[in-house]
Amino acid sequence: MPKKAALVTGAGGFIGHHLVSYLVNKGYFVRGADIKLPEYERSKAHDFLKMDLRNEENCRVAVQGVDEVYHLAADMGGIGYISGSHAAIALNNTLINAHMLKASRKAAVDRFLFSSSACIYPLHLQKSPDVVPLREEDAFPAQPEEGYGLEKLYMEKLCQYAHEDWGLVTRVVRFHNVYGPLGTYDGGREKAPAAICRKVAGCRDGDTIDIWGDGEQTRSFMYVDDCVEGIHRIMQSDYASPLNLGTDELVTINELVDIAANAAGKSVVRRHDLTKPQGVRGRNSDNSRLRQVLGWEPGMPLREGIVPTYRWIAGRVKDEAMAVTALASD
């Protein structure tokens, strides 16, 4: 029996890179496509196309001969980046999404999965740290985060229309804060767990580290292995509407700092910078529908998942420090 062939867009990024490995291990023939190669290790993709998916012709090339499209490619980053890059993010992702959806329809792929985000949820529902978990139906009436959240919500509707008008089988997954090894941890596009692990790794026991906001903003965080399994389960399901994919383990950012410090075996002093963006006040995933549809949900507790994440980032920070020392001594 021939292998299924899958295209993973955004295969040079954090989640996409892990998803490629997962699908290869499942027996797929996997093609990766991205504007960049994976930063920290070689991709396991059988075929990797280094290309700009804002270009429509590149999208047509990428989808040829595949059965399933896992569309993860996006211009995105941490709160510092997405709060200050509305025009670039909205324009870049609109081009990527529209061209990839159109190309997938013309290539008559079997299934198309779009990676959306919890950023599509209305801001007025996320004003308290003690937030009520967000249900899929809470997306409307709409008030998404500017830029990134708005274009994600629009693409969700494009997937719905492609399914209704063209018969394209589409799946939509709303990610809630993914973390783990091999993710961006510096440079401005990193998410909170990676940024905090980097700061803890770079300090001595008892040192002070800077935290954006007062640290009482709340989030839930999903380990990347759970994420890629959930993506595949949702793709294979019969459920066409958007589904949350995250954990419902709500923690404050201050608690996240303590968890990372505990993984490091250090104590740290938090210095809160109220001038920096902190995003919504509280956000958590309601997994009721995910459990109903899949009979499954992400299971890795944050205290366990942060350990390999911290160790990987700490190793990178140590290697970088040693390289700087070596250069200074030359």
C-alpha cells in the first residue's frame, strides 16, 4: 500500500519541524516547505522546499502530489513582535494563507489543515487573570487581537467557505501557547516559556530577572509532543469546525518563572517591567469539545514539560557563552 504524502508548510519553524518528524515516524512521505531551514537540527523531511509561500506559484509547486496539507506557515512570534508588527503580519499571512488554500483546492488534496490561534478570541473575554476557559463558540461576536488574531480568524472563515463551496475537506486547530525543545528562545520572536527559561539559564542563583508586566497575567501552555499528536488526530477526525488544542492548566507568569527556576535548581528574584507588552490579562483553553471529538486531550503537565525545555535552552545558552569567551581570548 503506498504511503500517504503530506506537505508541512512552516517546516522550518518550531511546531512544523516537530510535526515533520512525527509524520515521518508515522510512515508518511513528508515534504517540508518554508522560507527557512530548521535552525537547530536537520529536517527529517524526505523533500524540503526552501521557498517563499507568499508567492502563488511556489504554493502550486509545494502541493503537487500530496494527499494532506498541514498548513502551519506564518509570520509570527512572541507578544513583543506580534503587538508591534500588525501590518507585516496581516499582509504576509494573508498572502500565504490565500495562495496555499487556492493551490490545495486546485491540486485536489484530500485534506487541508489550518493552524489558527487562541489570539482569535474576543479581547473582552480575556480581561481577568481568573479567566473563564474559552470555548470554540466564543469566537463570535468577534473582537480578535489586532493583526495576527484578525488574519487567523479570517482564514478560519476561508476554510469554512472552501469546504462549503468547493467540497475541500478542511480542519482548523486553535493553538494555545506551545513550548518545548528546538523552539526560538531569543531574538524577539520567542514565547514566554522559552524567554523565561533563557533568562533563568543566563543568571546565577539568587540573581534578578526581568518579567514583562506584573506577572499575574495567566496562560495555559502545551508541550510540543502533545501538540503534534493533536494536530494529526484533528486532521484524521471527521470534525470540520475549529477546535481548541491546548491544556487547561492555568498558571500565572510568576508561577511559570518559579517552575522554570525549580527546573534549573535556582532561586531568582523577579523584577517586573510594566512598560513592556503583556498581551491579554488571562487566557485558558476549554477542552470539552476536543475531548468529545477525539476522546483525547494534551496530557503533559507544565512542571514535567518545562524540564527538557529548560535543559535544551540552558545548553544553548551555555554554548553561546563559551563561544563568546573563546572569541574574547583569541
